[in-house]
Amino acid sequence: MVPLGIFCVLVTALLGITVHSDAAQPPFQGPDERWLGWMGGPHDGLYAAMAAVLNWFGGPLGVVVPVGLLIFLIMRKRRWSVFYLLATYLGGGMLVVQVLKYLVDRPRPENPMVRVDHGSFPSGHAAGAAMLVVMIGALLIPMARRRAWWVGGVLFTLAMMWSRTWLHAHWLSDTVAGAAAGAGTALLSWSIFRHKLALEG
């Protein structure tokens, strides 16, 4: 858990440092642009519906799920689970991602198809997806079922990463950094709280 969390955080940090050195033309701008070209369309049909759902999930609904989980944990009187959820969501989702956005200040691809905020690096949607997968796995999924949960969670996170590039809201490397940041912070936070979480069942 800890080695994987550290690895994910280091991936995000390395990508962030590299982009910050030249936000307009980082060394992997070429592969990012080629990937974006492959995401050129047509932007309709099933793919459009999938991307719209994922965009919405990472936006308004992305807040509803953690809040619903928070209410559930409070009702179950799982105090340490509440602390873990708040520390991970506020620390990783808001602090880490938003600070990186302003520090790196990478321009987004031209003509994004959805409303976006400041800064392309890292992807907040990808970070939120990966973070949510780890948090739910830590708090709700029994040990015997976690392998299947992780497989499904990886597929969900990859789908979110695809949707952000398909909508031209992010470069591919932004989504890689976002997913690594979300998973890494959630894993490291889990390692801090895991003994207390185990006592809560």
C-alpha cells in the first residue's frame, strides 16, 4: 500500500516538475497532441453519451457520492472512517489537485467541449475517480472482494481518463497525473488510518 502510494505521488510530482519547466511545450507534448488527434471524433452517439455521463459524475455527482458516503459513515458511528474520508477528499482532492493546477499552470487543449476551470494539469476528474475507487475499497469492500473491485475501479478510472481527452478538456498526461495523484493520496492516507479502520470492521 505505502510503496504503491509513494510511487503514484512521485509519478505526479515528476510529471508536474517536467510540465512546469515549459508548460506550453513539455517533452511529451508530441505524444499528447497525437493522442488528442485520435480523439478527434465524431463526437456523437454512444461515445458522446458516455463522456457526458462521466463528465457529470466528475462534476456535480462527484460531490454527491462522497457526501452520501460521509452521511452513511456518520450514521454508522464510524468516526475514524469519517476522518479518513475527510482527510483524503479535502487533502487530496481539493488541496493537492488545486495547488498543482495553479503552480503548473498548463494551458488546456483548444476548444474543450465542456466547461472547464483554470489549469489543465492535473485532471481533477481523473484524480477524483481514482481517489473514490480507493476510498470505497478501503471503507466498504470486504477483503475477499477487493481484487474484483480493484479491477473494476481501474477500468472506471481509465474510462474517466479517456472521457477527459475525448472531450478535449485535458491532455493525456494530465489524466495520468490526476489518476496517480488521486490514488496516491488515498493510499497514503489509508496507510495512516488503516489500523483504526480495521477496528471499526
